[in-house]
Amino acid sequence: MNSMKVCIHRGTKEIGGTCVEIESQDKRLILDVGLPLDTLDPNGIDLHPVKGFDAPDESLLGVVISHPHQDHYGLAHRLPQETPFLIGKAAEAILSAAALFSPAGLKLKNVKHLVDRTPIRLGPFTITPFLVDHSAYDAYAVLVEAEGKRLFYSGDLRAHGRKGSLFEKLIAGPPQGVDVLLMEGTCIGREGQEFHTEDELVPRFVDIFRQTPGMPLVWCSGQNIDRIVTVFKACRQAGRQCILDMYTAEILRATGNERLPQAGWDGVQVFLPASQKWRIKNEKAFDIPKPYYPSRIYPERLAEAAPNSVMLIRPSMMRDLEEAGCLDGGSVVCSVWPGYIANEANRRFDEWVKARDLPLHFCHTSGHASVTDLRRLRDAFAGAIAVPIHLHDPERFAASFSKVELHEDGAWWSV
């Protein structure tokens, strides 16, 4: 008798680098193909021992990318071009738009789009995506069915973002008869951490913006759409315009969601940093800047605009800001995981902030579910075996939840 077999190639004792292989009737499905967080070179680590990763293999029916974060898709560019991918339409567009500006971008050639609660049949597998709340836009949990067995992969999710209602919808009406809950546990061990909603962050940003006589420089991911909406709302309340870099403006455009802040909106301007200008010239992508001409703000205008503006930045823009002379009276708001500013890769940025005597504020909330919300998720799937993934401390997970099975990286097991 056939069965559904599973191997977590990476993720049983680590946050990031997620890759799960599922086999049934000699056909296989992959859930995520992520880059480990501690790896700076995506070409410098070995691919997982999966048939179809080094060369095409007809038994590999698809690779699901649950959401557009590198620790879930970061090795996808190394797979054969023929590899079939399953990803959300907006997520694919975001990664494609990012490819011009960053090596972390991704253009895929053989794609089926995930649509909320719409099943996809691939050989023996039925894959049903569930749109979830996460700091990545167009993120999905996935139900995989084969051989009468059901595995639900949470992907990365939370309940306190701008789409928190999706979490409530899931736990109020979860898929029935699930045998295994493959469940993220990023925040296990962070019981004392605060989990603010995005709307709770708005007044905190407003206070910082009002206290800053010059220009607040907000460091956040250009792909954290929830956070960009939060910053834009705070700009409106503080009476300041919001300056986006062109990469972020392109990401917002790529979502196809006209309700999100866009170039052309009142109070939104677009700045083109030197590094992004170089990429456009190098790739001869001269059509990219054209739609932004009416909204552009140029370096020589930044100093004058500083007291009435907020600017989204990243560490690579230090020289642009220096040359524009727009730092007087400014501040820096770190709206990413605080560990990033202590990261060796951002050491120069940290030193630059201190050398310019720019006040540093932290205003952030996690992209992952609190332990309280993880318990609610576990309770919604009470009949399933819980298998933890995307966490540092599986033993603590096992002590916190019932009906837990722990598995090692690279070990096969049956559902």
C-alpha cells in the first residue's frame, strides 16, 4: 500500500532555510526551497539531495513557494528552468520586480499561481493554499492531500498584522481530518516579547516623526507592505509627505493592489538612489523610471523637503543621504528585526548612524505568531500530530504543546 512520506531537509532546528519534500506513488512535491539566514552567499551552499534539483526529473511535480521571503525561496534560482513552481500571483510579481534592483529578486518561468482555498491537482497530490497574515505579501499556508492522508503546512503566519482576520478565519474553520500539522515555531522561547498590531505602531511612528525637527529616515523592508502602509498612515497624521525609493515604489506597483500607497498619490514622492540608478542603466531598463517622473524628488531637493518629509531608506543609501545634505535634525527609525542592526553586514550602517549622532528609534513588530496565537492554531488542529519547523528549540515546542512528534533534518517519516 502506498503512503505519504515526508522529509524535512532543513528547518527542524533552525529559523530559515526551509525545505520539505513529500512523496507519494513515486511522485514528489517540495514545500519551499529557502536560503539559510546565516548564509550570505546563496551559491555557496550545497543544494538539498532532492531528485530534480541538479537536473530535471519528471517525478518532481512542483515546488511550492509559500511566500516571498528569501529563507523560503532563496535557492529557487539554482533549480533547473524547467522546474514547475507554485506561488501566489502577487508574490511572483514582487520577486520579478525586485530582480532588477537586487540579486535577491527572482524570475520564474514555469508557474502555477496559488489562489486562496482553490485546490490544485498534481499527480497524486491535491494542494490547497490558504492565504495567511504575514509580513510578506501574498503568503500562504498549504494543505497537501495524498493517499487519504492530509498534511497542513502553516508556512510563516501571524495574527497581529493588517490581515489578522485571515488567521481568525483559519482557526474558526480549519480543514478537517488533518493528520499532521507542520507548524512554524519561530517565536517559541520569546514569551516575554511584545506583539503590537500594525495599527498600534502608527501612533508610535507619529510621535517619532513629530519629535524629529529634520527628516526621519525609516529603515524597513521594501517588501513589508503592511509596514509601508503603517508608515504612510503615520506620515498623514504627522502632516509629512512620504518619500519612497524607486525599488519600494516598484514593489508596491507589482502587487497590483491600487489601495496600497502608490507613486502619484498626494503626499507620496519617489527618490532614485545611485545604486538603483546604476541597475536601471546597466540593464537598460529605462521604461521603469518613466511612470515616476511626475512624482520624483531629486537629491538637491531633499534638504529643503526634510522638515516636512519621512523617507524610507536602506543601509545602501548612506552616500546618497550624505551627498544630499539632508541629515540635519534627522533621526533613524529601525523598523526591522533589531538583530539586523547588530549584524556584521550592517556594521557600517550602525557606525554611520552613531558617527552622525542621529537619534536611533526602534519601532517594529514581529512577522510571526506569538506563542499565545500558536496555541490557538494548535487547538484548531487538535486531532493532528504537530511537527515543529522553522524554530530553534524543538524540545521547548514539545514541552509546550500536546501530541508532538520531533523529526531530524534529512530523516524520512510516514504520515
